[in-house]
Amino acid sequence: MMIPIFLFFLLSSIFTVEAQQGQSIVKPGSILTPTTNSSWLSPSGLYAFGFYKQGNGYAVGVFLAGIPQKTVVWTANRDNPPVSAQVTLNFTSDGRLVLQSAQGTETSLANFDPASSASMLDTGNFVVYNSDNQPIWESFQNPTDTLLPTQRLLPNDSVVLKSSVSESNQSTGRFRAIMQQDGYVALYPVGTNLTIDYGYWSTNSGIPHGNLNLDDHGFLYVTNSSFNFTLSPSRNSAKGTVLYRLRMEDDGFLRLYSYNLQEQNGSWSIIWSPLNETGVNRCFPRGVCGVNAYCDPGGNDINCTCLPGFVFIDESKRTLGCQRNSTTENCNEKGMMEEVPNIIWENVTYSQSLLPTKQDCDDACLQDCSCEAALFNDRVCRKQKLPLRFVNIKLPIDSDATLAFIKVRTPTPSEPTPSSEGTVTKKKGLDTLFLCYFLFSYALPLL
Ligand SMILES: *[C@@H]1O[C@H](CO)[C@@H](O)[C@H](O)[C@H]1NC(C)=O
Ligand SMILES: *[C@@H]1O[C@H](CO)[C@@H](O)[C@H](O)[C@H]1NC(C)=O
Ligand SMILES: *[C@@H]1O[C@H](CO)[C@@H](O)[C@H](O)[C@H]1NC(C)=O
Ligand SMILES: *[C@@H]1O[C@H](CO)[C@@H](O)[C@H](O)[C@H]1NC(C)=O
Ligand SMILES: *[C@@H]1O[C@H](CO)[C@@H](O)[C@H](O)[C@H]1NC(C)=O
Ligand SMILES: *[C@@H]1O[C@H](CO)[C@@H](O)[C@H](O)[C@H]1NC(C)=O
Ligand SMILES: *[C@@H]1O[C@H](CO)[C@@H](O)[C@H](O)[C@H]1NC(C)=O
Ligand SMILES: *[C@@H]1O[C@H](CO)[C@@H](O)[C@H](O)[C@H]1NC(C)=O
Ligand SMILES: *[C@@H]1O[C@H](CO)[C@@H](O)[C@H](O)[C@H]1NC(C)=O
Ligand SMILES: *[C@@H]1O[C@H](CO)[C@@H](O)[C@H](O)[C@H]1NC(C)=O
Ligand SMILES: *[C@@H]1O[C@H](CO)[C@@H](O)[C@H](O)[C@H]1NC(C)=O
Ligand SMILES: *[C@@H]1O[C@H](CO)[C@@H](O)[C@H](O)[C@H]1NC(C)=O
């Protein structure tokens, strides 16, 4: 007689759990629109999946709905433009999640086999299930810039955290955090090979093929189930009272945040960042000033400066990088090569040759319409095209004796402009910068 009663309790408890979860189960036929019924909440109301404001329109994603600082943790199709208020998010009867415009065009929000249900979980994971109730798609397995407690970053170069453009724009930004198969956790710019030449921070967990994990107490570690390597220590927080999130940020820093739910007007505070060592400044992440520009390490803000002959692409967003001052430049215009002292940039070339002197290298670039800049070192002349990536002030300890030259075109006679007096001052400015850099930074060991 005992066994059936035991079974009854077991079954009823399973049933209760299902019933509780039932509140957040979404079935095909459900729809959301940006202005009414705009999201599906997790059971506690902490997380929501649905529309949030982005630019002049809306994006679809997962965000914290339970705190005043509506914090976006995941975005669908992050590189698509915002959608208008007239779209419909349709969990179609054949089990797809699509956005439908007023004109009827459909955009898929995620690719999976026909789904039978979906659920916004209290962990912040949005999960899609098949008819056997097996998860077939999870936002946790397709991260954007954020890692949440219980989410893991697998040792897979294509499953990485990529920063957003800015706090208010979740399109793919410039930096990524990777759990490498060799056990290193490393930071790289987006769009480079994963080699030591490009990485700007890493730490060796000593656990090849390990996962990067964050737990409910803010413990960030690499594990392979038999060994743990600690990145940030655990906090004394009771489960569910403090929120944590790890984010690859738009300025190239990886930061772990906490938020105390028991404080009335709480806010996110930084509790750990791997780039918090002495000598690290805001210029440390590679390419933080965009193309054709370098970062001045003095001061607390990111201070970008264009290479000679270049101007900011957008004066109000200086970290976007720089472009040639004139769009009317053509190959027939007279140019000269200007040396940029104490500066280096990405060592790539479209044409490399052995030439005896730097003057020969200058001439080779001047006579080549495609050549915009040159690097010269030990009789090797490497001609460069734009954009010049990862322009940096040389470190004092840098043994690299490479000289950098930029082609500067003189304005056409019909448009007289001020002379090149500025050049001299610029060079002086760079020497001062060199000193600043010496005072403010030194290299960190990489991979
Ligand atoms: C929101 O959706 C629910 C159920 O799907 C429906 O009953 C309700 O009328 C909707 N509200 C609005 C404002 O459309
Ligand atoms: C977000 O940034 C991307 C890339 O810079 C840009 O193309 C897009 O227009 C921006 N979106 C908004 C809403 O500002
Ligand atoms: C949702 O998509 C289905 C097709 O799967 C369509 O029949 C239905 O009209 C759509 N609903 C809305 C509100 O657009
Ligand atoms: C890495 O992730 C990609 C995309 O999610 C997937 O297609 C691939 O199979 C994964 N590779 C491994 C080794 O797990
Ligand atoms: C990146 O790697 C590929 C293949 O190994 C190589 O062809 C390419 O030149 C590399 N690019 C850079 C910028 O190093
Ligand atoms: C976990 O990593 C450690 C350190 O590399 C290794 O000694 C151990 O065999 C690994 N365990 C598993 C289960 O792979
Ligand atoms: C690693 O840390 C997790 C989270 O604290 C813990 O559950 C697990 O037992 C640890 N594993 C080892 C091998 O120490
Ligand atoms: C919380 O913020 C609101 C609005 O800014 C303010 O009115 C209220 O006094 C604050 N409460 C506390 C406890 O700081
Ligand atoms: C960074 O370091 C400074 C001092 O070295 C310390 O005051 C600050 O709390 C640290 N920040 C983080 C996020 O660890
Ligand atoms: C920014 O850097 C330039 C030189 O690169 C310097 O002249 C200027 O004072 C710096 N501005 C700030 C606010 O630090
Ligand atoms: C860009 O060109 C304009 C005129 O063509 C000139 O006035 C200005 O000084 C130039 N700016 C730089 C940074 O060279
Ligand atoms: C630059 O690249 C060339 C060819 O790719 C290589 O031979 C040279 O050693 C590199 N120079 C530096 C300083 O890395």
C-alpha cells in the first residue's frame, strides 16, 4: 500500500512543477506586438522575451523586466536594423518564430526544427521545445555579449561573447571573449585570426576543452567537471537575492556585474574585471579607436587621435575611427610620404619587397596608386592599403624597429589650404605621447 501513495506524491509533485511552469509556456499561435502584449515573462517576472526599444524602432530579445534598469541580455538578429511598431512576432502554427511586417514579409528569429512550445525561464534562458518536450534551441547556446548564471561558454571558437556597438545599440561591436580549446580564456578584437598577434588579454586555466561557467553566486570559473580554475571568487549571496552578469563590453573590457535585488533603487556594480591590473588604461583593448586612429593613454576617457591627413568619420563618435580628409583625392594628385614616429599598426601588406633604404620604400609607395602607407624594417618595404587597423603608440619596451609612413596628398592648386605647418607640431605631440605611454603603461604577458 505504501508504494502507490509514494508514487501518487511523486506524480503530484511533478504535476505541480509542470503546472507552475505552465504559466510561462508559450504555444504556437501566440503573437507579440511592440506596443501591446510586447513580451512573454518568466514565471517570476524577472526576465522577458519580446520587443524592446532600439533606436527609432524595436528589437526582439531577452531583457530584465523585473528591475528598473531594463537590461538587455540577448538580442535576436542583432545586426538587423530596428523594426517598426507595425510588425508582429508570430509563433506560427507550424512551429516557427518569425517577425511579420505589415506587408507580410517574414524574418526568422532563430533557426530550429518545428517547435511545439517555448518558455522564458527565470534563469534568463529562452528555450524552444519539440513535441517530445526536448529543448531544440536555447538563447543560452547562442550568446550575444552577456553570460548569465548557469549559462556556459563552450570551447568553441564560434560560440563567443561579442560586444555590442554601444549601451543603446546591441549590433555586433568590436571585441570578443573566447573560451579556447587550449584552455585559455582570451580577449580579441572582432575580425582577426585567433593568434597571439591580435589577442590583448588571456589567462591559462590549465584545463583544455573546459567550459567557462558562471554560477548563482557570481563564481566565474573554467571547469571540465574534475577540475575548477577560478577567475572570480564566489560571493556570499543568498540564492536569488543578487543578480550577476558577465559582459563583453563596447570598450573592450570584460566585466562581471552584480545587482542587489534587496536594495530598493539598486544599480549594477562591477565586481570583477580581468583587465584591472596596474598599468592597464582605457587604450589597452586593441583597436579601441577604430581604423586609421590611435588612442592617447593619458586621462580617464578614451581619447582618439587621427593619423596625419585623416579626420574623424563622425566627430561625435570618435571611437568609430578616421578617414582621409578629402574624398576628391585621386592618384594623379601630388603626394608625399610622411613618417609617423613611434606609431605601429597591423603588420599586413599587399606587396612586399626588399629595398635598400627607407627613401626607396617611400618612392615605391608614392609611385603606386594603390599604396596608402608603408612599413619599413630591415630593408623590407611593406606597402599598405587602407584601412590601417590597430594603430598604436609603440611601447618603450617594444623592440620593433619598424618605421611607419603615410602618404599625404597635397591639396589641388585650385583649392588653396593652409600649409603643412601642422605636421611639425603633430610629430612633437607624438613624442610627448610616447612619454605619457611610458609613464602609464607596460605590456602584459599574452598567450
Ligand atoms: C494580450 O494577450 C492576451 C492573451 O493572449 C489577450 O487575452 C489580451 O487581450 C491581449 N491584450 C491586448 C491588449 O491585446
Ligand atoms: C547600430 O550600430 C550599427 C553599426 O554601427 C548601425 O549600422 C546601426 O544603424 C545602429 N543602430 C541604431 C538603432 O542606431
Ligand atoms: C501567424 O502566422 C500564421 C502562419 O503560420 C498566419 O496564418 C497567421 O495569420 C499569422 N498571424 C498573424 C497575427 O499575423
Ligand atoms: C561550434 O558551434 C557551431 C555553431 O553553434 C556548431 O555548428 C559546431 O558544431 C560547434 N563545434 C563543436 C566542435 O562543437
Ligand atoms: C589569417 O589566417 C589565414 C589562414 O591561416 C591566413 O591566410 C591569413 O593571412 C591570416 N590573416 C592575417 C591577417 O594574419
Ligand atoms: C580536467 O583537466 C585536468 C587538467 O588539465 C586533467 O588533468 C583532467 O584529466 C581533466 N579531466 C577530465 C575529465 O577531462
Ligand atoms: C567546481 O565549482 C562548482 C561550482 O561551485 C562546484 O559545484 C563543483 O563541485 C566544483 N568542482 C570541483 C572539481 O571542485
Ligand atoms: C528610489 O528612486 C525613486 C525615483 O528616483 C525615488 O523617488 C525614491 O525616493 C528612491 N528610493 C530610495 C529608497 O532611494
Ligand atoms: C580595480 O582596481 C582598483 C584598485 O587597484 C580597485 O579599487 C577596484 O575595485 C578594482 N575594480 C574591480 C572591478 O576589480
Ligand atoms: C587627447 O590626446 C591629444 C594628443 O593625442 C592631446 O593633445 C589632448 O590633450 C588629449 N585630450 C584629453 C582630454 O586628454
Ligand atoms: C581637412 O581639409 C580642410 C579643407 O580641405 C582643412 O581646412 C582642414 O584643416 C583639414 N583637416 C585636417 C585634419 O587635415
Ligand atoms: C610582418 O609580417 C611579415 C610577413 O608577413 C613578417 O615576415 C615579419 O616578420 C612581420 N614583422 C613583424 C615585426 O611582426
